[in-house]
Amino acid sequence: MKELTHINAKGEAHMVDVSHKSVTLREARAQAVITMQEETLQMILEGGHKKGDVLAVARIAGIQAAKKTPDLIPLCHPLMLTSVSVELQPDLDRKQVVIFATCRISSQTGVEMEALTAVSVAALTLFDMCKAVDKTMTITDTRVLSKSGGQSGDWYSEDK
């Protein structure tokens, strides 16, 4: 089993030193799912929400969140992201919105946390904007789908 990278020999939390790592193109893709009542999703899709374009606001929130990841996760490196995309895919049959984020960078460390933060905050934004009309919403399946680049190489979820 691999060792935890954020714990030193004394068992203390610390920021990982990545200065010895090569700069490579790195990418991570993550997802989250928010499930809601059919009427809530229909209202969002028809543009009938009083707060405006709920999906556009969630997309922007996700992008902003990716850029603020080191402010939220204490031991994350501040990164100069070169690309962040957030996609929201409504699914009326399942009464949910599937949120995907892809983050890219040329750096010495990966961007999995940025992608996870983006989908999480996008889902929370949808929840916040719709909670007045639907208190039954749930946020699930937040996970990394893939990552590429870096020392450990590429990784893909088996059920992406």
C-alpha cells in the first residue's frame, strides 16, 4: 500500500514538496450528480426559475471554485490553471443533472482536487438556487473519472 503524501515522518500534516517533479501536461475529469423532483428540473430547463439561468450560474460557480481550491483545501498547491470546463447535463428521465468538470494545467502537480471542487460547488449552487422549491434534492456520486499526466501516469475509472 502506498503511503500518505501529506503526512511527514513525525505524523504531522505538511504540504508536499513537488519541486523535484517534472512539469507535464496534466488533466483531471470529475463528476457529481444532483437529483431533484421532476417539476424542479422542468422549471430549470424551461427557464422559469425566478433567479434566472440556474445552469449558467452553476457553471460559473464551478469554474470560480476550481480557481479557489487552495483557499478551501488547506494543503493544496496554488495552481495557475490553463483550462477549466464545467458541463451540466440534465436528464429528465432520471430527474437529475450530471455535472462534469475538466481541469488542465502544465505543472508539477495534478488537478484532481480542482476538478472535484468544481463539480461540488456547481452542485451546491444548484441546490442553493433551487432549495426554496425543492427540499428533497440530493447530491451524490462525486468522484474523479480520470486523470492524466505526471509521475503516476494515466488513470481512468472503470465505470466512467
